[in-house]
Amino acid sequence: MAAIPEPVHTHTTPRAIFKLYEERAAKEPPRPYLGASIIGKPCDRALWYQFRQVAIVRFEGRMLRLFDTGHREETRFIEELRGIGCEVLDVDPETGEQWEVSAVNGHFSGHADGVARGLPEAPKKWALLEFKTHNAKSFAKLIAEGVEKSKPEHWAQMHVYGHLLGLDRALYLACSKDTDDLHAEWVHIDKSVAERFLARAERIIYATHPPARLSDDPAHWQCKFCDFYDVCHQDAPPRKNCRTCVHATPCKDRDGGKWVCSAPGAGDAEIPIDVQLTGCPEHLFIPPLLQYADPVDAGTGWVAYQHRATGKGFVNVAASADRETMPELVDAEFTSDELAIARPAVVADEFVRDLKAEFPGARVVADDRVTTSTG
């Protein structure tokens, strides 16, 4: 029998390089804010999932390297604009850091590529700069349709950045990665457009439950390419972290993107960013995140559910669970740590339930789930 060939790049220099990018990315915590760069995405629920860190999206090394190529092109664009006589500020002179915009009490944020004046088409006024790279197909579509229609996320991003920076125009400068051809397009910042996206951001940030899906059809083409497809349409378990907990709330009355906890004994204390990543023993899932079950009752430290497929009752318990007040229909307990790794079939499995009943300390254990995207 012929030997099975090993996958491409398994033991090669390219694979080692891709792995380097993956290892670096794995060390980076998720963004604590809803990004202005994605506010133009079509699905409210996907944005809410990202803000609530319902799943961690990890990209393959090849895609991470591709993203890095786009970032490196920004430096080249800045050098070229300065070379043709433009005045370019790639950092905020007041902070010495990248241009940052913020809204919704710090829960919404983004970073602009820069601002410039002396541009050939508009030499006197300052303009927002937005740099992007495209493959040949995307670049051709951009030229044919313009940025608003071909790249609505980029168009929304520019309106928000420009409005929050007090600018009235933006230069969208794009490069074809296949031919190195360039395309420049001017976008006049519309305050009403920007405010519409800011209102959308606020609505999503302060939503206590997942907003409606873009489509309830799992076969919808945009849903199938979404990073949150499994957790939205396939009943994959959500991550356990403070932002998926019923006790955590993004503050409306404090700046800096603060969150507070209402768990027993917490007293609405602020939750540090590093604590938010994993949650605490008082964690209870926001009920709609367990899409395979219906919540039927709740009490101190617990939420009871009925499994839709089997009709069996189970309860999500926290450390402070008052078991004397639980309904009789409940015949299995699961902590949030367990529900974060258990598929619906595991929660309903009679063998699992029998083990937990016979051995009260028994727990479902497995490695943490990570959503991997190939782009």
C-alpha cells in the first residue's frame, strides 16, 4: 500500500513561518471594544457575538501573514504621499500614538491610518486617509462600483472615523496586490451616515440578548462565511467569559469601556479586563446563548432549562446556587465551564446524566473551543 502523503507545509520552512504568526496571534487577547472597522458588517448578531466574545476567532497562519502584508503597505503609502509633497500625520501629534476614535462610553473604538493635506485633488484641507489592499477580483469590482457598493464596511468605517475626527472628507487609497495598480477615491463624510452607524453600535453594545440574525437560513451565503456560523446556526457552545454572563453589564455612565458585575457579593464592582476573559465561579450563561434549550426558571445562582430535542430538564449552576429552590423537572446540573465545552447531545446524554447523578463531583471536561477562520 502506498504511503499517504503528508499535508503540504507540514515540515517545511513555510509551515514554520505560518506557525510563528499563529503563535503570536494566540497570545493576543480579543479586542475589548466593538471595532469601528467592522460596524458596516451586515449582521447585528455577528457584531454582538464579537463584542461579547462568544467565540474566539483564530486565523490560519497564511491569512495572518496576508493581514500583515496589508499593514506593511500602509507604511509604503505614507512614504509615497510624503514623497509627492503631501503633509501626512500618521500619528496623533497630541498623543504620539496612532489616531484613535472612541464613542459609546469607550465601548466602541477604532484606529485610523492617518490624516493628510496637500493631496493633488484637494490641496488645502485635511483629509482622513484609509489604505487598503485588494486582490485582482476585488480591485476590479472596486473600480467598477466604487467603495460604497463594493466595500460597504470600508465606506462605513471612513464615515465614522471622519466624523469623530471632525473631518469632512476621506481619501480611500487602494492597491492591487496582483498588479500594484493604484486606485484613489474621495468620500465626503456625511454626518447623518456616521450617526446612523454610531446609533447601531450603541444598540448592539447595550443589547442584553443576541439581536436578530441576518438570516435564519443556515444555508444563506453570508451566514456560511461568518466566523460565528457554528455558534449561531449549529448550536456550538458559547465561551465562558464575563461578557457571556447574565451578571455582567457594559457601563452607560462611565467612560473607558467599563463593565460591572451584579453577581452575589459583587456589589456592581468594575470587572478588570483580564478577569473578563475567563469569568468567575458565579458565571451563568445569558440564556439565549444556549440555543438548544428553553429557559424555564431561575433563582439565586442557577438557571433551569428544558432541552428542546429531549424535553429533559437541566440547570446551569454557579458557586452560589440555592438548590432548595430549583424546580423538580431538573435532573442534571452543569456548570458554565461544562456547558462551554458540551455539545447539545452531551447535555442530553443519559449516560452522562447517570454518571453525574451517581457521582455528584463528576464534571464534563475537554479542551477550550476555538473558531478557526481561513478568511
